[in-house]
Amino acid sequence: MEFFFDWFRVLYDETGINLPFLYDSYDRNRMVNGFLTTIWLSLVCLFFSVIIGVIGAWLQGSSFKWTRRIVNGYIQIFRNTPPLVQLYFFYFAIGTLLPKVENDWGGQSPLLGSFAWAAISLSFFAGAFNVEIFRSGIEAVPKSTVEAAEALGFSKLMIYRDITLPLAFRVVLPALNNNLVNLVKTTTLAYAIAVPEMLYEANQIWSDNVNVTEMMIFLLLAYFALVGVLVSGMNRWERAMKIPGYG
Amino acid sequence: MSWSPSEPMVSIKDVHKSFGDLKVLNGVSLDVMKGDVICIIGPSGSGKSTLIRCVNALNDIQQGSILVEGQEVNDLHLNKLELRKKVGMVFQQYNLFPHKTALQNVMMAPVRVLKHDKVEAEATARALLKKVRLEGKEAAFPGELSGGQQQRVAIARSLAMQPDVMLFDEVTAALDPETVGEVLQTIKDLAEDGMTCILVTHEMGFAREIADHVYFTDRGVIVEHGPPETFFKDAKDPRTREFLSQIL
């Protein structure tokens, strides 16, 4: 392994192509942490945005007018404003309104850190799209199938969980796929509130080493690979969910 | 409410139903005794499907009363689960759950709704699929089955809830002619086992063979009814005669 890392130091000495996050253990740690933070932030946001989508789409079918209005209001606000503005709104507007807590060194820290705000903000952002995506899938489930479940005594919740949602899921996977890809790419916005994700760490490295070109190329390839893994996973899932003789 | 088998199992009294301005049922009354097989026939749009959909509260009614084993269906506080345990329904388009195998389709309601043990429910489901002559098709998805096979799975699925009365809503209307027979045979087996059945059908020959009583509906009212022997031979009402002459 050392040999591998050293090779990049030689590469730098011989050609001037500077990839310090490979040969320098300090920068390497920064890059690995950034990479892991990006993955963790993506996973957290993927999870919560899908949960928001599933619950929001269920609430949209509510018989209470105000429940539907609140969900629609949420969608409008988060779909029609820039995600960076949302992120700033959460971090700087809501974040400063919350009480401070004493930290381990006796100082005052905000209740929620930048990572938490990024996770909340991006989950709501992608969740708004997911609600609409799931709604389109739910509308594609034939009413007659739902009726058959009703006639068998299924409750509304059972119908949603056992019939509507599994069928809707299959319909919406391509659209969901798109939105989740967008979400992973949007995690780079967390840079703006100093979440130490991949872009932020890369910035630290190029500030120290003045190797902007190399870092930009690396970032592009790294995100390309990361999203590629997600897409191939989703495609695999799509194939696995295919029902013989259906659709 | 207490109910004894000497009373009608399903008692429909003066039922009125409209969809917006469109009056679909205009004062329909009929009684079904335990073990009876009744057939409702009539032109499309005469309200016959709506009528049986009202019996298990898939459609609500505006006026009148429907009693199923003494339980009033026209009730704002209707316990739908209680009602639907008693009433099974089979639809024209089968309406199977496409993401579940034949076996899972049959097992699902007993496990989820009745909270039956999975192993028991599976044994019952296998027996029911055998009863509708679908042994060997347990693992097939609905999309892999013919219309007639799907409809028989739907019948088994409904029977798995152990209903007291079965509603059949034009269950052969969407089938290829060669598979109609297998579905009708299944219903006939059920009727012979003593199941109370209410059928909406266009199969006149079948109605004549299986029904204890035939009802003819037109424009939301029952125009004429009687046992099949007299009903099909000497219908009194001109509308019935015209309809029968077009069909037979």
C-alpha cells in the first residue's frame, strides 16, 4: 500500500500532477472523511426523503381538507424555492432561533449542528418531490384492485401498506431513481454551511496545495462513480421487483 | 342484532341509490334465504351491479334498508369489517393482487384481516385452490394465469374469508368463451355445497340451471321475478319478454 501511495509522490515530483490525498496521510484522512460524510449524508437524506414521500402521499389521500392543504403547501414551498435558500433558511433562520446548549468545553453550541441541518433541509427538499412521485404511482393503481381489498375487509392502512404502495412503488421506481440521483448530487450544497463532505474537504485540500485542476477532475470522477453505484443498485432493484406477467 | 336462519340472510327493502342526478336504484326489494341461489339479469345500466355492490357497502345507498344476517348496511356507523366477513365478492375483472402469487392472494386476507396463523391459512388456501381445480398453480402470479384461472383464484380468495353469502358480479363477462365453463362449474359446485349466492349474470342458460329464483331489473326497478322454470318460459312483462327474446 505504501508503495502505491509513494508512487503518487513520484508522479507529483516527475510530472507536477499533484494528488496529495493519495500520498499525504493528513490529506488522505480529510478526503476519506469527506467521502464518508457525503455517503452518510446521502443515505440519511435518501431514507428520510422516501419516508416523507410515503407518508405525504398517504396524507394526500386523507378525507380531511386541512391535512391535504398542509401537505400541498409543503410541496409548493419546497419545490418552488432553491435548495440553497432552504438550507440557509434552516441553518441561519431556524437554527439561530433554537436554544443553545453547553458543550464539553463549557462553551455554547447550537442545538443542531450543520450536518443535522443539511440532513433535515435536503430530506424535506427531496421529500417534496417524492410525495408527488408516490402520488402519481398511487393514482396508477386500479381502483378496482383497491375495491377487491376493501371487499375482503382490509382497512385503509392495510390497503395502502399491502396493496397500493407495493404496486405504486414499481410504477414510480424510474422517477424515484431520478430524484434520488439528484438528491445525492445536491448534498454538495451542504458545503455552504461547512458540512465536511467531499466537496468541502476537497476545497480544504486545494486551498493548502493549490492543485485546483487535479481536485476538480477527481471530484467529478468521484461523484460520477458514487452516483453510478446508486443507479446500478436502483436498476437492479427495479429488475428484482418486476412481477412475472405484469406491466 | 340477532338473526335466525329462518329469516332472510339478505333482506333488501325499498333501496334507492343515485349517482349525482342519475337514479340507479328506484325502490328495489328482495329477500335471499340461506342456501338460496338467486340470479339478477337485465340490460346494462339497469342497476343490477350497483345493487349487489350495495350489499357489501362498496356503494352506499340513500334510502331503504339492506339487512345481512340482521346487520343493517345503511348505517353511518356500519362495522364494515363485520359485514365483509359475512359477504364475499367476485368481480368481473377478477381484481387479483398482481404482485402476489395465487397462493398469497388467497392467504392474504385471512392472515392480515382475520389474523389467522400463517401455516393454517396456507393449508386452507391450498385446499381452496384445489377445490377450484388450480392445484399446481399456487406459485403462479396472476399475470401468468388465463382469465378463467384468475377468476377461480378470485373465487378461492373470497372463500378463504369463509363468507356466508357470495356475490358474483358478471364474473364471466370478461372471459374467453372457452374458459367460461370452468368458472361456471366452480360456482355450481359452490351452490351445490349450499353456499348462498347472489349472481348478476348474462349467462341465461346457467341462470336457468342453477338459480332458485331469477330477478329481472330494468331502470332501477325489479320488473319481474320468479323461479327459473316459469320465468324463462312465460314471462308476463313485455320488457322481460323483449329482453329474453334478444338474449336467448
